[in-house]
Amino acid sequence: MKKVGIDDECLYLEISNYMEDRIFPLHTSIVLFLMSYCDTTSLKVFLVPNKNVADRTLWMKKVPANIPVTIISEQELPHVVQSCRLPALVEKNGNFCRAGLAVVLRYIIHKTCEADCNRKDISELLGFKKTCLKACAEVSQWTKLCEISIPLAVESFLGNSHCHQNIPPEIVHLEQKLGEPVRVHNDDKIRRQKLQEWTKNKNKESFIKGFDRGAGCCDEGVDITKNLIEENLDTEKASLELRTALSKLTVEQIPAVTSREQSCIRKVKSTDLPPLEHVFAEGLYFTLTDIVLFPCLHYFFDSLGDRQEQMLKALPLLSRWYRRVQEVSGVKKAAVSCGIHFLNLPATLPSSSMLIPSSNDRKDKNTETTDPHFRGGPRPTMNKLEENGISARFTPHPFPLLSQNWSSLPSSAHPIEGKLSSERALRKQQQLDNIISIVTNLARPGDTIVDFCSGGGHLGIVLAHILSSCQVILVENKEESLVRARDRCDYLGLQNIWFLQTNLDYFTGSFQIGEHMILCRFADQTAVQLPAERLLIGKNCMGLVDLDRAWSAEELGYKVYVTSMEPDSCSPKNNLIVGSCSV
């Protein structure tokens, strides 16, 4: 393979041998589809066959013609890429890697907009607040669906002909998501416009008679709204949602209000307004989510064969979504490039129960009691564990009084350079003293040290500076934090540190020392303002979670212990899991 220069940004995609007429895994198909949609040309693309690929050369014919690719082996991957699952993208200098589907896709959009600031159609893929698929799969249902659930479900469905009798539950879940009410910017205003448009289809005289009764009109608003909803379920033509969505794709603005709402409509409570229906996956507007889901759902629908019409009766909203996505001009172009031939799916009307979920389905997430003497929560589980001899145990800190000579370090290595206040920087310094004292006594020349959930790199930067003979890897999902850490390292001239923007699930590399502060539901309840009883429960829960993680690491051959940082005031979440190779 020709050596890639430091001025090249390189994208690495896996290929496997599931079916001859499609590129798998679906993550690879999705990335290539987005690149075709964006006309991305600034990246060098490398296909990496896994061990199941019989003939590499066949895959060259299946890649979009507008995307030049090179096939390399797994052994030829840069070392930092070998530490993570594909897809992965390495920046020009070679020490900053982005891994994982959502992270890579967002970066491709960023690069496209950077090259051409006029590509508003591309920047709009990230949504109103530019956060589409930004949150990791653990906290975002849409990221989980797009990055994990749907691609894996479709691949499993396509690879197992015996499963074709039933629709995968993940796709059923996506259908249900499309039936949920839409929430967008100016939500209330658009819903009132929708109600006003519906009333125009009614007899004007009877409408006024039903609504215009002074103060009592709002009381009847609910019943009239319900009737209008039922009457309009069977019509999709030129709906307000569809026109709003299409205007975003063309003139990039919500249609202007032609006239002020009637007084009776202004009096209707927000909770009684008709819900907005999905035009695209996340709501009214075409986003990156639709780009991800389209290849997956296309291959799924295409594989149904003779059972297509029967199965689509259970998926009316996805069928309608598929037809609407086809109308996006960029999708047509990308589909041609990727060899996707649109399917002519039959129109199936959704039921009213799909479009109007009951308000009872909305659960209050803040139902947890604030009573300091509560007896629920984790106590039953903790008691069962204790009855079976399982309790949190902590090893005394091996170097409680050992602290780093911060004055001897460059100022850029100090926590205060990471945009922290003086007070927070002091606590962070105390936390780092605890970790650094342990790591420096464990590390040996040539070791790889991984700082999981590294944030702005406060720990990793100091370790890379102190332990110049070791390789340090920062693993962090938030791009802003990792970029800030890289900038600090560039200023310090550190050569022994890598940056990996990815979720933990995508990191597969080996290492000698790993450090990770665990946060979990009740283990997270350690804020100083909580009652003492709650603090103790939080500490015990944290200890149990950390004990479980420690045992898991021991099963993989690590020598592990759990300790607490000192002083306690340096952090309410002060547990450390310390693992080192037992060999």
C-alpha cells in the first residue's frame, strides 16, 4: 500500500461477504451513501475486508463511482485505528481518530460544509441545534436506533432467511416512534395553523356556532379538535407538515402565516391542539437520521419479496416515510450512485391509534421521591447481595500522601488551562494527584495507558508529559473536549499521545493500565447537598458497581483493586478502579 501522507485525512470502512449485490456491513453502506449525498471528495477512502471476504476485487465494482477507494488489509491499518471498531477516520496528523458511525457521519458533514459554506442543505442535516446523532447511544434513543439497533436488525434479517416470517422488533419500534407526536421549534404556532386549515374544510357557519360562544369555546375545543383529527386522518395531500418540511428543503424557512388565527383557535389550549405528524424520521425536517435509516430500510423492504404487501400493512408509517424520502433530490442522486433502485411501495393508511398516542403514555420522569428517609430504590437489591456475601469493598489508597509537584510542570499541563475555575482546578488537581501516584508506580516503559471518558484530557496530558516512554490514549465521545485536549498537547509538543473520539463500545485496543471513573444511576447520587443517608447509599451503590466492573476485568486477566481518592472533598464521585496486567 502506498504510504499515506500526513496531509491526508483517511476514512477506513469494513467490508464483509454477506450478499453479493450489497455492501456490508450496513455501516459501510450508510457512510458511502452520505458521501454520495454530500459529494465528499476530500477524504481518502480505504476498504478493509474482514476474514470472510473471498474476493477483494469484486467489492471495487460495488462502490459508488464518484468515490475512489483503496483496499488494504487489517494489518495495514494505522495503529490507532487497530484500537477501535470501524468505521474510523484519522485526521491529517495521524494522532486524532474518530470512530463509530454517528461520529464519522457528523464529521463528514462538517468537512463538506467547511469546504463549501454555501451547502446549507448539508448543514441542515444536523438539525435545528446541530445536535442530530451527537449524543451517544446510551442516552439517545435515535442514536441507538441508527447506530446499533436498526443496522444490526436488518443485517440479521437479511442473513437469516428463516426469520423472514416476522418483522424484527427493532423495526416495529421504529414504526411506533414515527407515530409519536412531533415537537419542533415554533411547535405551538404550527399546530394552530394546522387546526385553522382543518376548520376551512368544515362548514363555516357550523364551525362558528360550535366555537364562538365566548368563554365557553375553549371548553368545547377538545371535542371539536378530536372530530377534526378523525376527519383528516385519511388525507395526506398537501398537509401543513409536508409543506413545512418541503419549504425547509427549498427556501429554508417555515411558510409565512397567511392570516392571523381566528380568536376561537387562539383560545384553544396547547394540550388540545392537533399533534404534528412525522414527515421524516425525527419530525418535519430531513436530517442525518433519515440518511442513516434509508439504506437500512430499503434493503429490508427489498428483501420481503412476495411478503412485502402483507408485512407493510403493519408498517404504514415507515412505508409513507420511505416514499417521502425518495422525493428529496439529494437522495435520488445518492441512490443512483450507490446502485439503489427505489421501490414502489403501496400506500397504506395509518390507524388513528398510531397517530394520536394517549396522553397517559407520557410518563413523568421526575417521580422519584425526595423524602430523605425513603425505603425504596436500591435497598432490596443491596440486601440480597449482602445476604449472599457480596458487599462493596475498598482497598486503602496505596499512596495517599503522594502529590505531584505542579510547579515543575508547564503551565499548559495544569488543569486551570482546561477552562476550569480556580476552585474546580484545585479539586481536579487533588483528583489527579491520586491517579497519577498510582499510575506512575504501575507504568513501565513501552506501556499503553488509556484514559477512558477523558473529557478535556486533564489526566492524560499530565501522564503523557511525565511518562514520555509510555503511549497515552484519550478516549472521549465529546468532540469539543477532545479537540481542546489536542490543542493543549500541540502547544506542549507531546508526541506520545493519541486522541480517539468514540463511544467506549468502539474501543477494542489492548492496554496495560486503564482508568475509569464509573457513574451509574444510584451510584451517581453523591452530591454533597443530599442527606447523609442518601450519600451513604450512593457510595455503597458506587462501590458495588465498581466491584462488578473489577471482577469483569479480573476475568480478563487483570489484577484489579478499587480504592477512593483522597481527600473526599476532591470529588463526590471519588472511586477508582485500578487494573494492571497480571502477567
